[in-house]
Amino acid sequence: MNKITKILISILLISVATYFLVVNKPWKSFAENDYDFAITDTASITKIFMASARGGTVLLEKKDQNHWLVNGSTPADLPKIQLLLETLHDVQMRNPVGDNEYNNVIKEMTAAAVKTEVYAGEKLIKVIYVGQMTSDQTGTYLMLEDAKPYVAHIPGFVGYLTPRFLVEPIKWKSKLIFDYQASDINYVQVSFPSQPKENFTVDNQSELPKLLNGAGEVIAIDSNYLKYYLGSFLQLYAEGYDDNYTAIQQDSISSSIPFCTVKVKLKSSEEVSLRLFSKQIDKRTKQRYDESGNPLPLDTEKYFGFKNNDKSMMYVQDYNFGKIIRGLSYIKEITAQASAMRKAQIQ
């Protein structure tokens, strides 16, 4: 083989190799471990750390089956935790990223993806970068550590998954305020600073619950109503946490005089309190006028709320909490009406 032939063969081999690399892109082959996003054994997950390329981090830690913490201290919203675990279990690769969008996807994920580290014990079992939605809004760009991006989805779910990977700690905080059986409660104390005559206490430390006025005097009342009242402290959630007011504005509201304060003393000696503050009418208020068409001075549907010493302000709906924050005169009136109806039926 002469020198010229060797040169021609070398040029041909280089051309073939170049064609193979440029056109066929073997580095973009679809190895299964490149898109193995799902975690089959989500019960083994004990910790999830998320950090956004745009800033913001959150740490979710499992303490037991029904107890997760946000950043090591605040109880987590269990339904949201469950949704995240289901997402990690069910997510699948839908299709590879097309050549025409590959570079843009990489650029976007570098700038805005949420890095999600999943642990079992102290062992890091998976790192997933969660990007934005696809143009059809039915897929999400996902990428494993040291791998290529893919379009992922959950079969049967129409939508994208990015909103399930939140890095704002407040978005993960539990909205549960009260969740107690009547048998767990020693007493409930409800006070109205601007209407002290409406204050009352339901004492549950005896065989039958008792109603006391603000002066501590026992009010004769049907104990069945008090049993119903004490049974109303199950699964009482706030609507959500505020994201419109600044910390200074929230502190100002918290330091003002509340409309109502509810204190629950448990038989375990734990005490849980909720302070409610009147809220002005705003653009999200549905009921703005009274029955005569006059503008309402305050929002009758929602209150600002603060649980215990937590500085995070919540929105509390009257629809859910109204049954526990009606004043003493309301309790007297409604029980008197019920008693009169029973007497009328007997006669």
C-alpha cells in the first residue's frame, strides 16, 4: 500500500467518523439509566432537599409515616408531601428532547431548574433537575445528574410537574390549626377583646362539659351542644399563608388587637392558640355588599390568622371556623331555640 493510498484511506476514515459523530450523535443515545427518574420505594425516602438556580432552598425531612418537617422545625403539609412522593414514584420519560430545542432546554435548565436531591437515610439515591413545562404544557423537562434532559410526564395526568417542586419553605408549611378529638381537650377559651361580654369557656374536665361566661360563672345549657362544639375541632385548616403582605405589615397586624382569640388546652398540657384579625375588603373578596346593597366595612368570609407564636400570617375562612368563634349570646340564643323546639314537639 503506497503512501497516497494510506493518506486517502485515512481521510476516508476521518470523514466517516466525522459523519458518524455529527449526524448520528452517538453521545445522544438514549441509555435507560439516563431517564430513570422514578423512585419505586418512596417509603424509604427520608429527606428531600431542593434548591433553585434562581435562589431559594428547602429541606423536607421525614420523622415518621405521618410527620414531616420543613427546614428541621416546622410541621409540613402532608398532602403536599404525599403528592411529591407520588410524583417521584410515577414520573416517566415521555420523549427525548428534539435536536432543534436541545441547546435552548440546556440553557433554560442551567438558569432556572430546581435541583432535587432525594435521600434514603443519609444515602443520596437520586438527583433530578426539574425544569419548566413544554410548549404544549403537558410535559416537563427533567434531567438526572450527569445525563441529558428529557421530556417527562405522569401517564394519565394532563399538565406539568414543576409546581410540585417548590423551594419556598412557606409553601410546604402545614395549614392545619386544630385537629383534636373532644376527649383530648381540657377546655376551650374564646375571647373577644372588643366585646368581653361575648367571652366564654367550655370546660371539659368533668364528666359533662360546662359553659362558663367571661367572669367564670357557669351558664345552664344543654350539654349536647357543648359536646357538638368540642367535636368541631377536627381537621380545621387555614386556607393558606399570605404572600401579598410584607413581613413588616404582617407584624403590624399581629401586634394589633385581635377580633377573636381561641385557646385550646389539651389534656396532654399542650396549649394551642389562634388569633384572628378582621380583614378589609379586597379584590379577592366575594361578598362585598350586605342584603340591602350597602358596601360591607369588613370581609365577612375571611380573617387574618396567627397560630401560637408563628409570625407567618394565614387566611382563615369563616365557613370552616365560624362554628367555633360565635360569641356567648349566639350560643345562648341557638340553644334556647333548640330547647323551645323540643318542648313544642313534646306538647
